[in-house]
Amino acid sequence: MLTVIVISLFLPEIIYDYNTALKQAGKRERRIYAVIMLISFVILILYSFKITIPSPHGIITKVIGSLFRIET
Amino acid sequence: MKRERVTFNQAMFSIVLFNFGSSVVMGVSTGVGQEAWIPILAATVAAIPLFLIFGRIMQLFPEEDIFGIMNSLFGKTFGKIGIALLTWYAVHLCALVLRDFSEFTQISSMPETPQLPIMILMILTTIYLARSGMRNMGKWSLVMFFFVSLVVIFTFLTAIPQAQVDDLLPIGSHTRAEYFESSFQIFSFPYAETVIFLCLAGSYEKKDSPYKMLFYALFITLIVFVLVFLRNLTLLGPAMMQTSYFPSYVTARIIGVGDFLARIESLISSNFLFAGIVKITACLLAASKGLARLFELEDYRILVLPMGMLAMALSAFLYENTMEMFAFLKYYPYYAFPFQVILPLITWIGCEFYVRKRRKESKLG
């Protein structure tokens, strides 16, 4: 179900933007747009399949925990 | 970059609602229970020098945001490192607030609904607002500030008959380290997060004093935080307030006026929604502007949607559960400190040197 939600979110968004904002945009803008959208899409699809991706918080808490004494 | 103009009131109320953001619902309760008013005041005092720095940067470069300032002060390489760091912080903060919101909605009213649809609804709204520009965010803030304040005042007044004033005592029962830790927590979340508005600077009217704008916002935020704290404490008591994930929401569930007015917790949810929209929109705008500056693009608006999607993707896998989310609050001040204090501090020092050099040159020339 989540996969369908993700696809039905991205598809209309891209079609809409392609017909409006992206039409007037330069090559560079389009490339950056495509790369970020692709990264987000892949992450959300993995999330919808319940494939765990390491969270940046793991690294952040480890680094901060080693520098400061934090009681949780 | 295209310029939009935001009025004094729009900018000020945007900052106020940005500060309310998640704090009004998550409460400003800290590890010191009934004495949280002490860290709230201490954090406000600690925020004054930081806001002076923010104000000074805005005053010295009224037409530029912090990204532009970094670019012209530190050159291409170091400037871009600074821009990349602040852009990351803006995306991350956006993801954090989005996750706070979806966790809150799931816990309070939709336990069976997955968080993703909730996040989608929220992020699409904020993307729309961010694409409409700073000015529209300012207009939204101006209107919503009165609603949010009315809710806080209303819940505070209706809580008075049930309030237990004794809960404010005893005073001085915690160690200095505990007070310091709590103050640091409130200082970084939400006060120092105002650094995001340096990324949006350059849109404020030149005649308006940035100091006035920042300090009025700080003062209003302080008053609301104290009211929220007093309401939550006197109704829930220190122990319950500390153990609740969303003390404001729990407090509102208890409040009842006679037999006819009860269950007003939806008002608290709407507060989170309206203020949260401003916070996420501001972060999205900052992230999009930062990325546009990083890649030297003319218009940031085209990047709002991808950045919104990226923030949503990030927020989906940030934590495994609510407990993890609240545990991260202990680490957050240390993590955010370089973005909130060190980067602006370096930029401010650079600004002062740059302006002095320019003045000397113009005197000689």
C-alpha cells in the first residue's frame, strides 16, 4: 500500500513540474532536480518495502556520545 | 536571485511561530520539573548575545542572506563548505519537525495510520507555501499568530480553576549541572534554531531594525513559553509533566469548563499544525536557497519540491520509534551547536573585518 502511495505521490508531482516549472528551467536546474527526486524516491520506496536504511542519527549519537558524557 | 520583500510584522511573527513550532506541543519541560522556568529564563538570557550577532549580520548586509555573505567573505571553497553545512542543517531540521508532527498525530489521534501519509499531507502543504514565497509565509504567520496565541491564552485561563499552584515548589532542588543542561537544551531548541532566518535574510525591509525584530520575537516567545509551562505544570504536576511526551496535549485533555466545554485538545493539535507549517516552510526555504546558492542557480523555487521530498525521505527513517525521537533531544544541542552558534559567529567576525576593511579603503580612496 505504501509503495502505491509513494508512486502516486511522485508521478503527478513530476508530470506537473515537467509541464510548468521545469519547462523554463535550465539544464543544470533539471539535473539537480532529477538527482534529488531520484534519491528521495529510492529512499521512500525502500522504506515502503520495510528495508532499513541506516539513520544519520546513529552516527551523530555515537560521535557526540564519545565526545561528551550524555545520560539518556 | 529574485528578491521578495517581507514586512517587519510578517518577519517577526514568522520567527515567533517558528520558535513555537514543536515546542508549544512538546512543551518546554526539561529535566528540572517544577523549576523549568529557571532554564527558560536562563536560555532566553543566553539567546540575547546570539540574537545580537544575528542582528548585526543582518544590519551589516541588509540585502544578503547568510549564504551570499559566506560566499563573498570566505571565497568559493570555504564559502561553499559553510553553505553546504547550513543547507544540511536546514534539511535535517525540516525532517525532524516533520517527524515530530507525524509522531504526534499518530500517537494522539491516528494510531493505526502509517506515518507516511501524514507526512505527505504536511509536506505538500509546506511545499505549496514555500513555493508561494517568503511573503506568503509571512502573511500566514501574521494571521496564525493570533490564533495560536488565543489558544494558548484560552487554555491558560480555563486551566486556572483546576491549577495547583503548590506544584511550583520546591525551588532549588536540582544541581547546577541539571539547570545548565536544561538551559542548554532550551537555548538550542528552539531559540538558536532562529539561525534559519539568517538564511532567509535579505528579504526584510531595509528600514526595519533587525534587532527590534529579533528581540520582539524573543520576548513574545518567552511569554508564551512561560504561560505554557505554568499551565502544564499546575495541571499535570512535575512528575506527570516530565513523563508525558506531549504535555500540552495531555493538559488540554484535562481542561474542562463547566459541563459544556471539554476535550479541547484538538486546539493544541491545530497549534502544532499551524506553527509547524511555518517551521517546516522556513526550513524548506532555507534549504532550497542554500542548494540554489551552492550550485549557483538563479531561482530557488524549482528546488523546493525536491528538497521537500528529500526531507520527507530523511524523516521516514530518522528514528525507529517515539522513544528514540525523545532520546535524541539529549544529543541535539551538542549536534546543533556548530550550525547554530559557531557558523554565525565565524560569519559575524568575518563581516566585521570585511566592513572595517571597506571603510578604511573608502577613507583612503
